[in-house]
Amino acid sequence: YEDSIKDIETALKIEPNNYLLLHNKALIYYNSKRPNEAINICKNILERAPNNIDALKLLLSIYTKQEKTNELIDVASRVIKLEPNNMECRTLLAVTNSLIEPKESIKQISSLFDEGNSNPYFYLLRGFAYFDIKEYRNAISDLNI
């Protein structure tokens, strides 16, 4: 990994604002178990290019692995604004919100249903969210108990 980082740093001396090079450097740090360095690079990219989807998605992966819920929700929300049809991200956001904000999770999952998604997992997730807020009738309906 270190040789790759040195090569990218050399290239960055020539093109310091090359986001692809910066992103690749962050990926190398992430893959070499140095997530904090990867986070710093992604944040640096996002300071200059707030809608850089690659940096946002890498942050999303890191925060998911680190179980940093608040950061994950923030970044997932930003990704969804840029890619409203990103089902993986929307699902991740709904699952994460179900852990800390069941009502928001119910809203997000319901919007997925409104768009024609009928994944049984979504019913289970929404059912448990209803259960958390003591809306047992809705929970039973979604869980088919």
C-alpha cells in the first residue's frame, strides 16, 4: 500500500486538485485499515467539492463499518439528495433510523412502498419500528402476526 500512496502523492504534486487521485488515496488508506486518514481525505475533497459522490460513498462505507450512526445518517442523506433512486443508500438510511428514530424510519420505508418496492424485509423493518413506538396494530399488520 505504501508504494501506491507514494505514487499518488507524487501525482498530486502535479495535480493537487485531482479528486480521482485523492479518492484513490483515501481508498488505499481505507483498504489498509487506516480509516481516519481516509475520512480526512474525503472531508478535504468535500470541502472543495461538496457533491463529490465518490467521497460521500466512501465516507458512508467507513461510517457504516465504524457504526457511527449520526455521521452515517448525515452522509446517507447527502447521497440521497444527489441520487434519489439509490435504493441501497435509502435502505441503509431507513435501517439506521430504525435504531434511533423509528418514526423517521417508518416515513422512509413507507415512501419506498409508495414507489412500488415491496421487499419483505421492508415490512419487517417497518413492523419493528411500529412496535418500538407502541403502534401495535400497525406492527402486527406489517409483521403478519
